[in-house]
Amino acid sequence: MSTTPQANDPYQDGMTVRREVLGDAHVDRATEASNEFTDDFQKLITRYAWGSIWTREGLPRTTRSAITLTAMIAGGYWEELEMHVHAALRNGMTPNEIKEVFLQSAIYCSVPAANVAFKIGKQVLAEYQQDH
């Protein structure tokens, strides 16, 4: 697998969407922290997650965010959940919609997992309200 962007490669579109969803500061930190060991992984997620999935027209970004929040809760990926709560807000989800995703996740993922999600969400929403 080539990790160098080429013609018709979804990498550039992926980087554009990645920046729109996560913000320039986050993407810059991730790319600047990358090294020879992690470069291929950064290119892989940019190309395939962001360039091949998040660019699809089949779902609005708010729905993609809701699915992603649920997946992060189900898997217990708490750092990723924090990042994707920020992303959900950037994508236009309201705090109430995020709360509803967390409540739904309490039933299907577990109450303890939703409890952690609510703690993370509360922190992110407080930061968001301070900034806006």
C-alpha cells in the first residue's frame, strides 16, 4: 500500500474534511506529533476514514457524528469520544442531540459507559460554552 498521496487519491479530500470536522489546531497537533513510526497510520486514517467515509454524501455529518459518538461509547474510547464531542458540535449537533445520543447509548452500550460519556460531554460542553 502506498502512503504517498497520488492522483485520484482521497487523501486531499480527507484532509479537508478532517480539518473541517476536527479543526485545524487538532489536525496540526496530530500531524506535527507524527513521526516515521506513526506517519503511515496518520495517512491511512486521513485517506480512508476521512477521505473515503466522511466525504460520502449518503449521510449528513450530524448523523455521522451521532454514529461515531455511539461507537466511541460502545468501545470505551474516551479520548476519541472527547475529540468527537467537539467534532459533533462543529458539525452542527446541538447539546441536546448529543445528550440524546448518550441516553440512547445508556440502553444499548451500558449505563456505566454512558455515565463516563456524560462526564466527558459535560466537560466539553462547558469548554464550548466558554468559547462561544
